[in-house]
Amino acid sequence: EPEVTQTPSHQVTQMGQEVILRCVPISNHLYFYWYRQILGQKVEFLVSFYNNEISEKSEIFDDQFSVERPDGSNFTLKIRSTKLEDSAMYFCASSEAGQGLAIAFGSGTRLTVV
Amino acid sequence: EDQVTQSPEALRLQEGESSSLNCSYTVSGLRGLFWYRQDPGKGPEFLFTLYSAGEEKEKERLKATLTKKESFLHITAPKPEDSATYLCAVQWASGYSTLTFGKGTMLLVSP
């Protein structure tokens, strides 16, 4: 069964450093997303991406964050100048359509900022 | 503000003891209600999407139902492998594709 693949599974970074989280969405999907889950809290939406541009973003997704689809298969989340409060599980997700259909999630990247 | 509330926060069942999980939402137009299963340290695994009141969907021991204000996830004769956190998420008609998640119900099924 096709799945969303995320790398790395765990990343530790120093506060103030830049990190790039990588994702390979399901191949025939057109909509891509990043969500995050701080330990013990609910899953929160960050950003959605369609047709090479951001279609929606939350208040969390400020200038510190950016997304990119550098080629036909990868989708990345860049966090500039990481803060301690950025420590969380980051999930990439994808779907065939933007509304109503199932959104498939990857296994996540656990980001630890020290 | 649109809200998604799940109850109970945690539920412990004996193997074979059926029960239901609840997801209620404040309405500003529902496009779809999603149920996911999440195992520790893993991403949410899609279970069901419900679109309109009265709709029901089943998968093995799980059945999801939807009314105008809430959804239930019924678990019939659960097994230990059903132990997980069950997440409810809503896609609002006003938004485009964003999912708003509840906090989840942590289910533990003892043998």
C-alpha cells in the first residue's frame, strides 16, 4: 500500500540552527500538508500546499517556517532559527483532493531542539 | 470558534467488552469528519470519513456514525491490538482542506 515517507525519523538540533524536514508524499496525490504534535497535545495544522504554492496556513506557520517542493517527489519543511518550543513531532501528509477525501499521514519526524 | 471535543480522554476495557468513543463538534458547516488511529510515536492512520448525518461506516470491529452535532466510534468485542489513541478530526466547509483535531481518546484493551 502506498505511504507517505518522512526522513529523518528523529532530529536533534541546537537552538538557533536551521533544520529541513523531508517528505515523499504518495505519488498520485496533489495536496500536501505539514502538521505538528507537541508531546501530549493535539495534532495541529501548519500549512497546506497545492500547485506549487501555499493554499492555507495557520497562525503557527510564521516567517520562521517555509515549505518547498524542490522536485517531482519531495516536499520539505524548513524551520529557520529553531527555538526550544519548536520541539515536536512533525507529520507530513498528502491527499488526492483538497476536500473530503482521506488525508494520509507519514510516521513523523521527532524534532528535538536543545 | 470551531471546536472538536473528544470523550472520554482515556478508556480501559477488558477484551470483548464493547464501548463507544464520542467526538462532538461546534458547527459552522461540516465538510467531513475523519477518524484516525494513532499508535505511540507514529503518525495518524486513516480509518473513516463521514460526510452527512445518518451516515455509518464499518471496518472490522469498528463502526463510525455521524449526527449533526457528534460522531461515535463503536468498538465491538475489542482485542488488545485495538489499543491506541483514536483521533477525531473535522474538515470545515469554511476552510479549504485543513483538519482540526480533537485531543483524542486513549484506549487500552486488557486481555
